[in-house]
Amino acid sequence: MKIVLLCAVYLFVFQSIAAFAGSPVLPKGYLSWQKSDRKIETDKKSLFYGIHYMYADKKAMQGYGAGNKFPEGSRIVVEFFNIKGNTGDDGSKNMVVLMQKDKKRKETGGWLFAGFGADGKASGIDPVKNCFDCHQKEAAQKDYVISTIKDFKH
């Protein structure tokens, strides 16, 4: 009986660790990556209403430079902020998203999509419905990345 119980505990712990290890996390230090120009979406019906900034790591910047042909492992992080009153200034952060080039993610065009709250904790969004559907419509010819190198020209 003790052996069965011990095996069950080990199985539970192993599955918990495996599930946790598979959960995407925000990359540490992304704020030091190449930052895009400020983008503003004023359509209140848009999922992306507000102000946002993109951060691209070195691999992603190579992909942008190659006409949106991104190498494996490229990472792009987008921070979304509310619009502060009628000023047009950055308000509070409301969402962060991550795209990471991962050829194993066939159902999302070779990209991992992950969403996070302002606190950096996973939001549990559906990456196909909430991310890839739009990227497929808007940017299928640009490796599913809507932004381009022009977004990083200051």
C-alpha cells in the first residue's frame, strides 16, 4: 500500500513539474531589447485599444531586417497600456503578450503565443482564437508578424 501511495505522489509531483515547466513565462530583461515606436489604437472596439510598445530580441530584429523572415527562437514582447483620460498619455499597463518562434507550434504558424496580465502572470488566453486567427488574416505573408522593421525606426 505504501508503495502505491508513494508512486501516486511521485506521479503527481512529476506531472505538476512538467505542466509548470511547459507554461510560457515572460523573458527576463525584455525591456532592454530593441523598443518600437509608440503605437496608439483609438478604436474602442478593438481588442488592442490603447497604447502599445513592442520589444524585439536580437534574433527578432534579424528577422525584421530580413523582411519578416524570423529565425527559430525569435522573441517579441508587446506591452499594452490604457490611454490616460483625454490626454493621450500612457495610462496603466493592462496586458503583455509574447510571440516566440517555435517550429513545433504548427497550429499557430510556427509561433508560440502567450498572454499575461499587467502583473506578468499568465492570463490563460486561447492562443489560436485570441492571437493566431488575427495574425493569420493580417500577416500570413509576413511570417504571421503584423509589425515590420518600420515600427522600430525612431
